[in-house]
Amino acid sequence: MSDLLWQKPGVRVDAQIQAFLAGDDVVLDREFFLHDIEASRAHAQGLQRIGMLTAEELTSLERELATLAHDFGSGAFVLDTQYEDGHSAIEARLTERLGDAGRRIHAGRSRNDQILVATRLWLKDKLAHTQALSREVAGIALDRAQAERDLPMPGYTHLQRAVVSSAGMWWAGWAEAFIDNAQRAADTRAWVDANPLGTAAGYGVNLPLDRDHVTQALGFARMQVSPLYAQLSRGKFELAALEALNSAMLDLRRLAWDLSLFTTGEFGFVRLPAQYTTGSSIMPNKRNPDVVELMRGTYASVAAARSEIEHLLSLPGGYHRDLQISKGALFHGFGKGLAALALLPDLLRNLEWNVERMQAALEPSMYATDLAVDLAKQGVPFREAYKQAADPQRWAEGDAAASLAARTSPGAAGALRLDALRRRFDALG
């Protein structure tokens, strides 16, 4: 490892302690490295605008930062344990190539400032990805709700057969859920779209940094004005981003539960695409819905990430090294969550209904609610209608299509209002 910026003369750096301090920084910073390079370029522009760099030095720095980004992408440059973290690697590379001009890149910055802006840019990307995937899922569900709106299937409460439902209602539920998830991701992205670069370790610096230019150069919607709030927002913004992802993962978990049940031999309502199942290692007769089960379980990783960061935030104001630990939680939460969510669109496009099995599962008791409502419409007080409809002697084979058509409360099978959902979907952009 090269000399540490903060190392004091005569003080020996203990290797074991330094390894503990560095933690997984080098590994984790690979995820944020390109964003750190992008922020360093904007910072260099800002330094040039206040006379801290010459135009020639800025040109050289921008060229070397672009080269470093290319080398990192190609594997020619490896961020490894010879560096303390990603920030020191950037400074070391620039110093090696440009001498004093490279050393000047750190003027007006702190390592905390660097990781704060890098992770903020990264969060914006991840929230945009969350929004795009949620929107894609919503679109598929809307299309299938329209195409399969009149396909009867059992509806369940308490995991018991309850009433006649439809594939249209099933799909419409997920469509509206993921429209909400897309909207929440977009709203959260807009909220965290604030530039912390130039706040240093939380108290500003003795330079008239051109933070407005840097904000624009990095594509932030606004500048995070207060250096103190920049520190207070670290963890708070990450929690909000994970909560937006959490919304989608909660729905994914429940959707996966439906598919887990519907693919069992006892239900048999759904056939999954073959690539979403695996063979048993001991039972040659089986295909297992492993992908769906892991989708179902991935919520735990996102919830754990949120919990880890939440437990870090019992801190007074100002910067604290504890916050370094939040990088790992953020990386693992979004890494696991988005990987699972990315598999959902093709699964939903290609799953098939077993119409015969769903039809066979519709039994006379599932029309009892229709009977109770019909009696009430004829003037029978509902409590009396309920008692009459509860009598199995009154049950008979019903007409699934008629049952669905009669369900005309807004959003129900006979009045899905997919046009209203489509308008919300289109407004997502």
C-alpha cells in the first residue's frame, strides 16, 4: 500500500489495525469506482474555475481520468489491496502520471466527501433501474390482464377457496402494485438527487468552490447546501433508497408465493418456463421452482441491508467512521434485490395457465357470496341473505362467466378499469 495521506511522521501503521480500518473498502469501491472517477473529473473542473488548476492541468487530469475509467473497465487497471480505497487509487494513479497536478486533485475534498458523492450517483442509477424494472413488470401485467380478463380462476382468502376470481383480476393487482413501486422509486430518486460534493467532512473548506457548476456537471437536480446536512443525510438517503426497493421486493415475495402454490401438484394452475426450474438431485421425477423460491427469499437480503444501515445511524451529528459500514449493506441489498427483480419480467411474460385445472377447482361453494348478494338485491336483509346462502343445500354449479360479469364494483372482475391503470402507467414516462 502506498503512503497514507493521513499518516503522521514517526507513527507506525499497524498492519492488523489498518486492515480492520480498511475493511472491504477496496472490494466495495470497485462498485463505486467509475462514479468516483466521474465526480473527480467534475471536482477538477471546479478547481480550475477558481484558479486552483490551470487549463492545461485540467485537460491532463480529464484525459488521465478517462484513461483510468477505460483501463478499469477493460481490466488493465485493478483496484486491489495495494491501495487503501478507491479514492487513494485515483490520486495515486494521477500522481504517477501527472506529478503535482495529480496531487492537487484532493484539494478541497475529504475521503468522506468522495464516497458520499460516488454512492449518491450510484444510488440514482440503482433507483432508475428499480423504476425501469417495476415499470416493465407493470406493463406486462397490464397487457396480460387485458388479454386474460375473463379467464376464471379460484380466489382465495385465508388460503381457502372463497369466490370465483379471474386471471384479469390477478394480473391487475400486480400491475397496480408495480405502478406504485415504479412511482415510489422515481419519487425517491428525485428526493436523493442532491449534490453533496464540496461539503468535505461536513464543515466546508477555505475555498470558494464552484459547487453550482459541479452540481450541473454531475447531472444533479440540486445542490445539497448545508455541509452538516450532507453528513446527516448519509444513511438517511440510503435507507430511503432501500425502502423504495423494499416496496418492489415485498410484492415480488408475495407474487412468488402465489406461483409457489400455483405450481404445486395440489394446485397445478401454472406452468413455469423450463429455464426457471431445476431438477432434483435425488428425485428424478421432479422439477423444482428454485428460481421462484430464491426470488421469494431475496426480500430478506434487502430487509437485512436496511436494518444494518438503520442500526448504524444511532450517532450524533457530524461525520463518523461507522458510516463506512453502510457501503457493504447498500451494495448487497441492491445487488441481491435487483438481480431477483430483473428475472421477473420474462417469467411473467412466459408463464402459462393450466386452464383445465383452474376450471376444475371452481366448486359450488364459491358461488355462495353471489347468492347472498343476489338475495340482498331482491330485498332480503343481508344478515338473513347470508344465512340462507350459507346453506349447502342452496349451492349449485354456477356460471363462472356470469359470476365475473356480475362483479361490477370498481376494480372487480366485471369492471377492471384497466384504462385507469393504463393512464397511470403511461404517466410514468
